[in-house]
Amino acid sequence: MIMKSSPIRLTKQKLSAKAASDKKKRDIAAAKTPARRAKKAQNQRIGQKSSSDLHHDGNKVVRTSIKNNRGFFGRGTKTE
């Protein structure tokens, strides 16, 4: 038997069905804005590396190490 999707839903937020549906619609709308689509296209042109993340800072793209990005740039995660 081949399972096409997992019966277990792994979500970080415990939302009602309506709230989850509304959030999904908002997230998709945000992802499809012209500015966000342009950033995605630019990321694909540059190419992603497993050792860093790309940040859009105005008109330039800054490559940031995973360590700095996940650690709130040296300030730790508890102060976010």
C-alpha cells in the first residue's frame, strides 16, 4: 500500500480549521505579491548554498551564515 500523504499533521500552531484556512489564504496572498515574487526569482538566479541564507537589504542581497541567522546575529534566540 502506498500512502500519498501522511495522516499525521505536523503544525507548529494549534489553529481551528477555519483559522488555519484563513491563515493559509493570507500566507498565499503574501507570497504572491509582486515584491515577494521578485525576491524569490532573484534568489533562484543567485542560487542557494547549504551554508548560508540570502537576505534582501534594500536593493542588494546579503548572504548570511546559517549560524548568524539562526542565532539572531549573535544575540541569542531568547531575546527575539
